Amino acid sequence: MADGAMKPLQVGLLGMGTVGRGTWDVLRRNEEEITRRAGRPIRITHIATRTLARAQAASRDAEGVRLDTDPQTVVDDRDVDIVVELIGGIEPAKTYVLRAIANGKHVVTANKALLAAHGNEIFAAAQKAGVMVAFEAAVAGGIPIIKALREGLTANRIEWIAGIINGTSNFILSEMRATGATFAAALKDAQARGYAETDPAFDVDGIDAAHKLTIMSAIAFGVPMQFDKAYTEGISRLAREDIRYAEELGYRIKLLGITRRSKANGRDGIELRVHPTLVPHKRLIANVEGAMNAVLVKGDAVGPTLYYGPGAGAEPTASAVIADLVDVTRMHTADPEHRVPHLAFQPDQLSDTPVLAIGDVETSYYLRMRVEDRPGVLADITRILADREISIDAMIQKEPSEGAEQTDIILLTHRSVEHRVVDAIGRIEALPTVRGKVVRIRMEELN
Ligand code: HSE
């Protein structure tokens, strides 16, 4: 290949943190192979970073790389073909992305929060300007899940997706289960290892996972981004005994992002929910431990498929960023109409299927309650459930400790609509023989 004859595609980088540095390193290290794949060299020519010293250190061996502290100089740089946005967060990232698009530049971004909240506006602007916005790195780090959903599974009617898409939460849950650590201790450990978002609430409250799930749901079902409709519940209130009891019953608790085609009151809907979930321990996804991510996708033709890998980190995320750079390099001369649509479906073919309220979602439940250990208590509880057509699948009653007059009852239910379960829980908590709150964790068989 006559490399010298080919003008390199010029990349402007916004942000030189962990992922920026990883992108720089991998592009340099694998330059020859990447050029052979892309058909043209891909060069970072302009970097904007708050800490110039870091960019200088990273690019010491590179001649002709322009360094700036102002991202606008990159998005306005006439020689830059593709802007890689690694600033994160909504503003000022949104302003720079929209400005880059308006300037006719393609954009590669790892910014899940931005796309989940403002993707519809950004894609519309990109379509109008005839440029691409690529975002493989925004979901599950190095796992090529966007490529799989948008292209590899394009023959399928996707039925559902269930993913471990926040490494920090998965690390915490793995630590709590394996070592009996408290939530707080496990979180501290995750932060020390550098997995966590700047604001740890994004990880442990399920917000980061909901951003990623919103993006996958849009691509899987051909609907707009609807982050504001996602139901989000985190792991910070999970007790160690529930992790232990779940284990005794043959389940593991994972923070899952679940999106599914569904129905409520006979009408089509889409489930979009992130919450701790009991999963049978024999499922592969239940055995994904530590900070790793995994996404299970069920297509009608292919059946279940599972994608596993690192969901964060410098080079895994750089792997996804560079895959997008190669895609854009290959496609940027193609007629915009012949490119892969941003959300996998043609922009005028998006559907308005509504996102279901969590109360209308149907799933199974783990219920734990502390009760007085005397006759009739269980009968009262099961009557409340039966009256609401909630069927019990399994039950354990823990031996009360010596001399204690209270005991824990754990019930697993068959599938039921959530609002019925919420109603039943209210009635159970009102029984004079039930102490405190009923712990409720959703359960999915994923088969
Ligand atoms: N904080 C994220 C996680 C990494 O823990 O998975 C990047 O999305």
C-alpha cells in the first residue's frame, strides 16, 4: 500500500485523560495495522486538554501535534476531519460536539451521558450536516456491542437485552459476595482501583448504567433516546444478608440494565429499567465478576448471544474509540444515505412505542420480611399475595436465633405485574406481626 501517497485522516482530540492517553498510545503502537485496515493513516494532529503538561508528555515523540487548552480551537481547526470528544458530561461537551458537527466534522464520542440525554438533537444535527457521530466507546467500554446490535444482529427482531454495564457496581457486588465486605468498604476499593465515575452516585445509583441502557434500547428497538423515562434503582441499599440468602436459593444479585419489548394492558411498550436483580447462578452472566461487563442480547433468529469484556479502562475504551475512527475513515467518502444509520434504523423509521412505567412491568420477585415467629403469620402473608394473584414459587424460613421471637421469611414469586406486588407489600407491612419494611428485589430467569 502506498502509504506515503495517502493523506492521513486528521483527528482532533478533546480531553487527554485516561482514555485520551490510551487512544494516543494504541494509535501509535498499532499504526501500521490500523492503516492497513482503514486504507489511510489516522493521525492525531490537535489536542485540547486542561493539563497541557500531560498532553506534552504523551505526545513528546510526535512532531507537528498542536496542543491547546481551549477545545474550540480543535473543533474550529480547518485541518481536523474527525473530532474525538473525551471530555465527558453534558456541558461544555455538548456545545463542542454541536459546533464540530456544524463545522462539517465527524465526531467520535465516549460520552454516554450526553448521548442518552441529548442524542436525538445531536443525531438530527449530524444528519443535517451529512456527518457521522460514532459512539462505540459510550457503552460497555471495549465490548463492540454497538457494532453487534446495529450491524451484526440486523436481521433480527431484538426481543430483549440484559446487561452488566457498570463495572464499579459489579465489582462492589462481587466483593460483597466473595468477602462479605460492606457496601462502603467495597466502594472505597473500587474507587481506589480507578473504575468509578467522578461522582460515585452515577455508578452505584444506576445512572451510568441507565445512560448505556438508553443507548442500547434505542438501537435495538429503533426508538429515540428516552433517558428521562428510564427506571433507575442502585445498589447502595443492598444488605449482605440478601446477597447471602439469594446464594442459598441458587441466585446471584447483579445490577442489570434490562430493556425489552413488552405489553401493558394489551398495548405495546418497551421496558427500560436498571436495578439489582436476582439471576440464577447457573447463567453465564451471573458469573461475570469484578469490574467486567457483559451484555446478553436475545434476537428472534439468533437466540441468546452474550458479549463479555472490560467496560472501562484506558486501552479497552481506546479500542472502541479507534474502531470508530476506522469506521469513519472507511465511510466518510460514502454518500450519507449509504452509511449505517446512527440508531440502526433509518431516521424516518423510528417508532414511538412508549416506555412502560415500572408499575406496569412484569417480573418475578424476591421478598424478605422479618416476622414474629407464631402461628398464622405465614397464612396472613400468603393470603395477601393470593388475593392479588401473586403466586409463590419458593419459600424459606430462617431458624430464629436462640431465644429470638422473630425470624426472616424469604419468598420468591412467579411473574407478576409490579403494581400488584407494591400493593401487596404495603398490606404485608401493615400486618401487626411483620416488623419493619419488606425487602423487594426483582428477579429474572433470563432464559
Ligand atoms: N464508571 C463506569 C463503570 C466506567 O464503572 O463501568 C465507564 O463507563
